[in-house]
Amino acid sequence: MRAAPTAPPKSNIAWCGPTPANEDNDPSKADKEWGLEREIRAEVIRWLCVDEKAKQEVDPKGVRVYGAKITGKLDLSYVIVPFPIKLEHCRLMEDAELYETQLPFLNLQGSWVRAITADRLDVKGSVFLRNGLHADAEVRLPGAQIGSNLDCARGTFVNPTGDALSADRINVQGSVFLRNDFRAEGEVRLLGAQIGSNLDCNRGTFVNPTGDALSADRINVQGSVFLRNDFRAEGEVRLLGAQIGGDLSCIGGMFTNASGKALNADRILVHGSVFLRDGFHAEGEVRLPGAEIRGDLDCHDSTFTTLTALSATVRGGFWWWGLKDAEHAVLDLTNASVGSMGDDADEKNWPQRLVLDGFVYGHISGGPSDAESRLRWLARQDHFAPQPYRQLAKVLRDTGDEQGARNVLHEMERHRRQQQDRGPFVRIWGWLLRWTIGYGYYPLRAFGWLVALVILGYILYGSRAGVVVPTEKEAYETFRCEGKPPAHYEDFSPFIYSVENSLPLVKLGQADKWQPDPHPERTATCQQKSAPGVGHQRAWSVCLLSFRRFQISAGWLLATLFLAGVTGIVRKD
């Protein structure tokens, strides 16, 4: 120590500069403006911590230095320090080494430091790297044990080409505060960290545009994770395999990694809810594959490029209304499962592209719930898959909308057949199923066609009654000569005749007694060969004979399809 320190009365502070409020205590000016009177050698601090006699003379409140220039390397590696160390608003001119150091409390708030290497540091209380602390190189805390909080609020950590703050496997009994204008240029690493309360990054800025801005794979947070309220990340934010006891809140957060993953949370387990809402903005993919969220996934009033939730499970609701820039958004919910789903009533706020194959939801609790609107929703998929249609039909059926469910399944079958590479016969068969029984979902269509077939036959047979003749020879001759059958012969009924020809196995006697004239060219015994109208009658007879064959065949086909539709043989659900 080059100059005798001053201190306020009844204080253990080694005071090397003006009062705390004085701007002359700015450690960024230490190189040029702080003289020898403000220098303390790092060896002196080590001597106080190592020498047994010196340790006995230190006040239990510990060593507190304010506004000093610490020269030399501060090396307390493997030292058990029985008192707190507080170096506030100081300038550490060289690196600090705290390998496996043990002490009750560490406070470097407001100081300017170089690299700090504190692997397996053991602090019974808190570690303060806050309130203006500025680090020009990597700060390392891997494997550290901290009994209370790690507070880096308003700290600045600068190492653009590497790790700004490295704390893999750190164990913090309290909270980790990287908030309130915290800034890191370089990667912040918390891989495998154990945090007893919250990870609070509100209003924090993490800048590492060519790599990972925040790496917290396999982190275990007993409380909540806050990446909200003007949180900014340039580079990937990683939470792969993380476990969070409360919520993951990214309300109003800005995540930027346009060419890659903005927020990567594969297999995350969140016991509360995930909030990506109220101004949340992601340029780059937001990934939640395999995530388990036991509360809600709330994405309303947010901006996405791509949200991927492949095989994710959300026990609560999935809300995604009010999306900004929705025409450029992609939502991938392949094999995801949610308790309920709510989206925007305004279809222009639906994502432009949807991937929904395997997506399961209990009910629709927000947005349109009618089949027509939801079919337009399904039409936003890039590729056809039957499962989303079946899922929608199930939800509609559960709400009592049986007609809507049938409409959805009908559209599913139509799209399915359009996607198939089929030959002409299969295409014709598909067309026939669609228009006769609606692929089995509308069997009454076949009945309607049967009715139409009966009516058409009634019109044709009734309008050309003279062309339909008795089947018995004597009655036929009488009909040709007199224009009517014998008195004992059953009269012709065009309606019953049409019904009997249209409906298989229906026998009412007309089809056995009457038929279109099979030999109109023959001259009856009572007629001259030159009888007028013979040629015209021959043409109508041929027409009715052909129509009758068609009517019988079509009747069998329609009746068979009707029964197949009613019994569900041709349906795919």
C-alpha cells in the first residue's frame, strides 16, 4: 500500500479516494487520473488473507476497499478467507485468480477488472459483480458454490471473441441477476447450472451475433426464468434440456439471430407457463421440440419468423392471437399436444404457413370454431395430411357439431384422393364416390340420385307411352292395333314402372308386363307397311331400351353405394 488509507469514523473501509458520490471515483479514469496515493498492491490484500497474524487483526466485517487502483495480480487461489472481501469502484490492473477460494462474501461492484478466474469458488453469501462493474476479459465461475445470490445487475462483461461470463455447473442457492442494464459482449454460459430461486435477465443485453448469446443447456432453476422487459439477445439463446420450476417469461423480449435459432429450448421442462407475448419479437427460429409445459404456452401479440414445437406437450392452453407480421410466420406443431387452443378471429393474423400433422388439442377455446373457417385454417398447410382433419372433426363432434365434422372429413377424403397418384379407373371411382355418397359421409346423396332417376324415368316413359308395349304376344298385337292392351291386362303406370326399374329387388309387376317396344320395325297385322311414324317410333324405342338398361344398372350401383355409405364401409375415419 503506497499511501495510508483514510476511512470514515467507525468504519472498516480502506478509503483511497473522495466520497462515493464524487465522479473522481470513476475507475475507468484510473490510468490517467489516479495517482500513487490511490494505489494498493494486490500482495497486501493476499497477505491479509493468508498470514495468520494478519488475519487476526482484520475486522470481522472484512476488507473493504473503495476507489483504489489495485496493482499486480490478485491471487487468492486455494485460500480460505474468514472474512468478506469488498473491492468497490476499484481498478484491478491485472487478472484476478480465485481458484477454489473460500470466503463468506465477495463484492466487486462498480469496479473495473480484467479476467477473473474463479473456478470452484465457494462463497457462503452473495457475489456482487454489479452496479457498474466492467470486465474487459472473461469472468470464469465454473463449478462455483454460492450460498445466496449471484448479482451482476448493471454489470458489463466484454470479451467479444470468447466467453464474457462462464459459469458452467455453478450452484447458486439464491437467484442469478443478469438484469437492469446488464450487458455482455461475448457468450454468457450457464450450462448445467443449479439455481435455487430465479434466473432474472430483465432488461439485460446479450451480444454475440456470430454464436451463442446465452447458453443455459441443462440448467435447473427452482424458480422462474425472466427474459423479459426489454431483454435483448443478439445471437442464439439456448435452454436445451432446461428444467424450470416456475415460468419461462419472455414478455417483451427481443431475440435476434436471423440466420439461425433465436430461442432454442429443445426438451425444456417448465412446471409453470411459457410467455412469448406482449411485444415478444424473434428474428430467427424459436424452437420448443419435445418441450413439456405444464401450464400455458402464450404467444399472443408477438412476432415470429418460425415457431417449432415438434412433439411438444402443453397441459394448459396454447394461445397465439394477434401475431404481428403473420404473413411471414411459420408455425410447426407436428405431433404436439395441447390441452386447448385459441387463435385469432381475424384470419389475416394466422401464420402464413402451418405444419399440423399429429397436432392434438382438446378443444378450441378462442377464435373461430366452425368447420368452414377451420378448413381454411387447414388449407394453410404445405402438404396434405389426414390427421389434422380427423383431429378437427373429433373436436367438432365433441362440441355437438356433427354436420361440421362430416364436412371436414369429406374435405379430408377429397384432398387425400387428389394427392394420390392414381390411374384413370381409380380417378373415375373417386369421382363417383364423391358425387354419389360424399365418400361415405353423405349417403343420402345416393338416395337423392335414385329419386332423380325415378323422376327422369317417369317423364320419359310417360311422355312416350305408345312406345312402351306389353310383353305378352296377344296383348302386344292388341296394343299395336288398338293403342291399348286387352281389358284383362294390367294398365301401364310410368311412375311404378320407373320405380321398379330404379330400385333393385323391388317387384311391383310392371317390369314383367311392360317394356319398350323391342321390334318397332315390325308391322302389326292390322297395319299397312307404309304406316306413318314407324321410323320415329323406332328411334324412341331404341332410346328407351337403352335408358332402361342404364336405369337398372345405375339403380343397382346407387343402392349399393347408399348401403355402403350408411354402414360406413367406405369411410376412412
